[in-house]
Amino acid sequence: MFQKILVPIDPNEAEFAGQAVDYAAGLAKQTGAVVRLIGVTPILTGYVTEFLPADYDVVAERDATEKLGVLAATAKAHGATAETVVRLGSVYTEVIEEAKAWGADLIIVSSHRPSMSTYFLGSNAAQIVRHALCSVLVLRG
């Protein structure tokens, strides 16, 4: 069955990830899998950076790490082995790269209900489903 379960978490909407973390923890407990929570913070460039503190990237990464740590503690409380990683870049690209590098055999991703903008622009969940080399389970929020 599954041995490495990757769960993408939006650090800005960590409370939205509870369902995915709980599901991953339950599955991991049954199969002996490891759960890895991944948070991705964007790399900001251009004129936007002029309005941000010099240490914005460091603070954003630290904040994401703290939020993922709380969710990992929840998974551990359910009896699962859980770890965290924070990457910088584009969400779906970094999730796909982490899944490849780590050897994930399942990605569990939470997804909002589709809206009109999602149909035109696509969503991170849709990109992950399209490009992942392993199984992907999408949980609707």
C-alpha cells in the first residue's frame, strides 16, 4: 500500500488543511506510512519587494514552518509519523518536485469548490493531479 504520503498545505490557509491531515494520518496509521506536510511560500520579485521588509522571505518561511509543525503534531496525535518541509517557489511545481525527490506514492490535496476563475486559470490541485507521477487523492473542502 502507501508508504510515503505527501500533503500540500497552504500556509496562509492552514486551517483549511485539517481534513487532509486527518485523512492522511488515519491512512498512515493503518499502513505504517510516513506523512510529509509540505508548505510552499512564493518567491516575490519585482516592484512588490520594494514594499516588503528586507527579511520577508525569512519571516514567511518561519511562519510556514510553525504552522506546519502544529498540523504535524495533530497527525502525530492520531498515531501517525509526520514530518514537515517548506519550499520556495510555485506551489504545484514545488509539490511535484518534492513528491519526486522524496519518492511519494500518494499526494493528498485539499481543494476548494471550483469557481469560474478556477475553470479559466486552473488550480494548484488540478495541476498536481495532471502532473504527478504518483496517485493523487483530492478532498473537497
